[in-house]
Amino acid sequence: MANTELVAELLASIKQHHYGPDVAHVEIHGNEVLGVHLVPGLEVSSRSLPDGVAVEIRVQRGVHIKNPVHFCFGLLPNQGVQRILSHTVIEEGASARFIAHCTFPNAVDVQHRMEAEIHIGKGASLGYFERHVHGPRGGVLIVPKTKVYLEEDARYTTEFELIEGAAGTVELDYEGVCKAGATLDMKARLYGRLEDTIHIREAVRLEGEGSTGVLTSHIALKDRAQATIENEIIAEAPFARGHVDCKEIVQGEAQARAIPIVFVKDHRAHVTHEAAIGSVDSKQLETLLSRGLTEDEATDLIIKGLLS
Amino acid sequence: MNLLELKQVSLIKGGKALLRDVSVDIWEGYVHAVIGPNGAGKSTLAQTIMGLSGYRDIEGDIRFQGESIKGLSVDERARRGITLVFQEPARFEGLGVVDFILAGAKKKERPVVEEALSIVGLDPARYMGRAVDRTLSGGERKRIELASVYAMQPRLLLMDEPDSGVDIDSIQHIFTVIQKLKEQGTTVLLITHSPDVLKQADHAFLLCAGMVVDKGPMERMYEYFNGKCTPCTHIGFPEVDKN
């Protein structure tokens, strides 16, 4: 299949068909970069590896990229391995938003491995939204590992969303380190079905004075899906602030486990933690039942809200 | 004409009789109130009519539009036209106001949401993009709850302590909606121990220790709030009624 056809098919699988000229986008199918369209201030380069592809991304100092930059990572055949090593630098005072679409619509035996390192310069910001679109069979192994380094007053927000299709096996591991005044906000929203196995580790070290970290995991599980969520905040500087929010709705024979770790090394720091794991909240359910929804309809609506 | 009839309804939970031989007729098209001291069984009565979990195993019968609903689940009762507004409405993380209001709406159309929010005094432009979550105040949450009921257009609305946790502005909007729903044919049953809320009713029942001890037009029943709680058997249950 020609590259243009592959790109078209990748984009169709995420219901995206074309981008305007002022929208930067990068398409990677398997371990091959098929297309790159850049805007001023954004640099993207790639090189092939024996078992993957390495991608360098840089937003130049002081540049504010107006439109989100779209990355489409995917594999259309039902088998194969995609391994991406990415290195991203957001230079001092720059800002950008990245939207990564990860699509494996036909997966039966597919692996998607991402090893990412992100450096966000002083006063810079990056928003990273990663949406996965999987097929109904769940034959996917997803292993995203990301390390984020935030300089003073930098800001990083990330959302990992896997709601459509069966998750398969997910091994998500995100780590962040915040210098003074930096803010890191990580959110994971997943829906596990059938035999899906989800393991999420989100960790942040607040090493700078006044730094902030928020870790949010909202998970819904049904059938025989299983999830383990590890949220870890280490606050080691004065006036560091952290919060962990873990909510999991469990239905059917699904199982969920949450392991929060909160470690405060400075008496002027403050970290909070909240977790709720179990069935759908009875008051929420009864409210919707008393509006005439069936139990299944009410549960779906509550989960839709939790994962939105 | 009776929309709802409770016939000798008793409910025992944990060895305690929460409702005792309660028989009431709820006339269609009126606003009724159930008044009484704390622990009298007022909220229990509303939850029993709605058929909530833990309030289903009753003696006696509940008939709605002439048919027994005793064996029906909450959602089946709701689809017959009964709904309940809780004293403390639930909050739903992430669930949008629009989705929440449309969930039980008779017509699943966006203008229905706009109208419902306007009726309860909330600007649709400000609230349609929000979630029914902890960012809403108690008054806002209660008004959105009522907006969802307005969109549902129930035959019978059960409201548990409509003035609980709301400011003066919110309560005026809530009263307006109660009267508006009445005009549109909804029968309302208010659970309250507030004189102001009772004034919204045409007729009231006085509940004490799980029993209906008096009933009558609102004006006469209002005397309850002047300390004239008679007749009253004061049989010593629950404990709070002894004093």
C-alpha cells in the first residue's frame, strides 16, 4: 500500500481526514514516519532503528504554537510491533499542545511501545493528550513509558484516554520531576473490558519549592478486566503541593487494586489523597433510576461522566 | 381523584417500625405536604413510595393510578411517572448538566434543557457546559435537580426537604417551579419541617412516630408550627419524640 493510502487509512480510523495548512501533524505507521507537516518554531526529525523509530521534537524558545500538533501513531495490520523512542524539548518560555492519536483498529497481536523523554524549559508549557482507539478484540499490548522533567515555573498537563474498544494489556508508566514553581498534572482515563489487564503507574517528585503535582486515575472495569493503579507523590521541598485522585468503578467479575504512595519530606509541604473503588455509587444510581433509566443505562451514564 | 393511595403501609427495618399502618390518599393535581418532627418517618415515606433499596419490603399496598406498584422497581415506578428529589442531591463527577437533564427528559432535545434551566433561574449559557459535580453550590445543584424533574414532567413529584441547604434566592425559584409543575398537572408531595415550604401546599399530613396522626388543609395544619401538635399519640418512638 502506498504511503498516501496508509496515511489516509490511519486518519480515517481516528475519524480525521485532513488538517489545515496551519496545523502541524506527524504520521507514524509501525516504525516508519510516513508524513510530517510542520509550522514555524516546531522541529521534528526522525531516524530508523533496527527495531523501531526515534523521533526528536523541539519547540523553539519563546514560540507559542497556536494550534494543537497532531501525532498519529498506528498499525493497521492485525499483527506487528511499533516501538517509538521520542525525545521532546520545549524550550524556555515556549508553549504547545500535542494530541497523539494511537490507533490499532484491527489488532489481534500488536505491540505499541513508547519510550518518551520530555524536557520542559523554564516558564514553558506543554499539554499532551493521548487518545487510543482499539478494536473490539483487545489483542494489543500498550507500553507507554514517559519521563518528564520540568524546569522552574514550567507546566505539563497530560491525559491518557483509552475508552474506545478493548484496552488489551496496558503497562503505563509516567514519571515526573518538578523544579521550583513547576506544575505537573497527569490524568489517565481507561475502560477495561473482557480480559483486559491494566497497570498504571503515575509518579511525581516535587523537588522544587512551591511545585505542584496532581495525579488522577479514573478507571471503569467490567467483565473479567483487572486493573492495578499506583500513584506516587514525593514532596521534598517547602510549600510543595500534591493531590492523588483515584476512582475505579468495578462491575461483573472485574477486579481493581489501588496503591497510593504519599511521601512528604518537608513539614511545609502538603499532599492529599482520595480513592474510591467499588460499584457505582448507590445515590447516583438511585437518582438516575428515579428518572426512569434502567440500571444498565444509569451505570453507563455514570461511567461516561467518570471517564469524560 | 386519587393519584396515589397508601393502604395500611408498614415498614420495619432492623427491628424498628419506621412506618406504621400508614394510609393516605394523594389527590391528583394538588400540592401535598408531609410534616412532622425529626425522625417521624417523613423521608422514609417518600423513599418507600419511590421503592428505593431497603424500602421495598413493606406490609400493605401502594397503588398508583389504581394499580399496585408494590412489586415494581424504582425505574419501573419512574417510568409510570413517579420521581424523587433527594434532600441532598447526588453529585456526578464529569457528567454534564445537559446529559443529566436529558437523562429522564420526556423529549431528548436541547431546547428542553434551556427551558428547564431558565425555569429554575439558571442561565443556560453559563450552566450547559458545566458538570453536575462538586463545583456547583448546594443551591445550584438543587436547582439543576429540579430542572431535570421539570424536563421529565412527572405525574407525581416527591420532594424531600426542598429548602435544605439552599439560599433564599434558590428557594424562591424552587417554589416557583413547584407551582409551575402543579399548573402543568404534576401532583407534588413535599417532605418538610419548614413553615415556608408548607405554605406551598394545599393539603398536609402530620406524621409522628411513623403514623399519620392528622391531616387537613394547609391553613389548619400550619398550626402544628405554632406548637399545637394535636392530636398526637406520642407513644415514645422514636426517642426524639419523647420530649
